Amino acid sequence: MAIFPQTQQSPAPYSAALRLPHLRYVGPNWYATVMGTAIVASAGVALPVHVPGLRGACTVVWALATIMLAAVLTARTGHWIAHRDQARTHLLDPAVAPFYGCLSMALLAVGGSSMVVGRDVIGHRAALAVDVVLYTAGTVIGLAAAVAIPYLMVVRHRVEPGTASPVWLLPVVAPMVSAALGPLLVPELPAGQWQEAMLLACYAMFGLSLLATLVMLPLIFARLVHQGPLPLALTPTLFLVLGPLGQSTTAVNQLADVAPGAIPAPYASGFEAFAVLYGVPVMGFALMWLALALALVVRAVRNGMTFSMTWWGFTFPVGTCVTGAAGLARHTGLTAYTWLAVALYMLLVTAWAVAGVRTLRGLLSGALLAAPQAPAPVTARTR
């Protein structure tokens, strides 16, 4: 526990810390709650089926996500003001620093859901203004995190061999979220150079994120094979691998939707073909990984896994697979993808409800605001 001087000469940051003790351990991982909530709204309206009352429910969830974003932004600002020492420690911790990518994705997720859901409440112009602000901020932060966090991993972090984690994907997947949500803004731009530049910028971020993911995935799987399953508390992070898979499938389908009129005809038709040629095999791999991750989660539960904030990893990545499957259903016309999207959405809502209730309970008890417990070292496989 930190000891603060009690004299009247105490520096301002220390007295601020005394006033805000509960913010000391509010890390960047809390943005995952915003992402996981916003995707429930966006994925719900993206479903290729009509469910009575679903859009109204998604509107309520969007409003909740917006409030949560404001609350977490406020808490994280207080954290940086009152506990700068802990904030710097987070940046230099290879287990925590990648979560700074979640700030970008939280901003982007709420901005995107404002355009597809929130406009029913606040109107198109207001929703567009909100999305422009959040998309711009989220994209800039995401691109910065995609470079800054790997830089810190190379020059400041001390990462032991065989300790690769799915959490490493968080900063590099943020530009993929920008690529998937950027198409919402393409029709709002002036025709010609502006729309084409936005479209191709989204494709550039798609490529940036995809290639970075392809660099890291082999490290993550090699860690599992050579070192065995992740510690129980980290097992839900296996679902993070679904994020770049589902989000990239969503991105190519969304970009194909807005390509006609934004780019010359020969390329526009190529974008639509690429959406199917890329999306189908990647969604197949996503389903394989989902089965593997579920099997390891079941194993972890049987071995005593209890709730932690990593459970929010069950939400946003699954939501990206919902929107990816919905996009494939739209472009292939296959009913199988429609039902896949529905099944994945049911899994998403269940995971979100469980994580939300357990998080609220932890907040009320104070358990989630206490100092985190260090996980026990894992030196060998267990049954």
C-alpha cells in the first residue's frame, strides 16, 4: 500500500490521490466494458433477421454504452491525475500496456453504434457529429497505440520467451475497427476524391492490422503448444483472437457495400468479390478457434476459474463475428450465415449479461477496485 505524507507541504498529486483512492487500480482494461456493451447494440441491428423489439432494446444498450464511456473516461482521467505513478507502471507492464488499444476501440464502438442505433434517438445529424468526433479520436489513438505499444515491448518491456499472450493483439486490432466502421462515413463525404480517399484509407488500416495480427498469431499458438494452457484468469483472453478475424470479415463486407460510387467500377466489383473470397475462409478459421477457446474455457471452469475482468473478452470479439457473419449472409445470400449470426448473437448477449452482472456486483463490493492479486506462476501443464 502506498504511504502518503501527512504534512501540509504535501505535493498536489498526493493529496489528489488521497481524495481518489478507488481510482488507483482502474486500468485501461475497463474500456473493454464499453466495447462489449456497444457491440451488443451494433450487432443486434446488423442481424439479417427481423426480431420484434430488438431495435428498441439495442437503443437502450447504446445509451448505456454511451454513459459507460463517459464514466470510464472520467475515471481514467482521474487515475492519470491522481495516480500518475501507477499509470506509468501500467505503461511499462507488458501485461497491461496492450490494453491501451481498448481506449481507441471504445471510442470507435460507441461512435459506430451512434450512427446505426443512436440516430433513432438523437437524429442523423447529431449522430453523425458524434461519430465524426469519436471516429477521428479513436482512429488517431488506435494508430498511435499500434506503433507505441509494440515500441515499448521492444525497448522497455522485458518479455520472457514463451509468454506471448492474446492480449498483445489489442493495440494492433484497433485500426481494424477503424477500417470496419469507416464505411459508415464514406457516404457522408463529398463524392470523388474524398470518398475514394476514405475508402482506401480504411483498406490501408485493414492491411496494417491484418499483417500485424499474422505476425503475432503464430507466437500465441506456439506459447500454448509449448507452455500449455494459459493461467485460469487469463483463459478468457483466448477469445481476443476472434477480434481481428471477425472484425476483418466485417470490414471487407462493409467496404464492399460502399465501394460502388466511391471508386471506379472495375475496382468496386473486385471489392465485392474479395469480401466473399476473404470472409468465408477467415470465418471458418474463426469458428475453429472459437471451438478451441470454448474447450479451454470449459477446462478452466472445471479447474476453478472465477470471475475477473478478463471475462469481458467473451463479448466484443464474438460481436465482431456476428457482424462478419451478417455481412457474409448479405453478400452470399446463404441462410446458413444468417443462422450463424443469430447463434453467435445469442452467445454474445449471454456473455454480456453474465459479465455485466458480475462486474456490477464486483463494483458494489469494492472487489474490482482493490489491488489485483498476482497470478500464481505456471511451470508445467495441469490436467
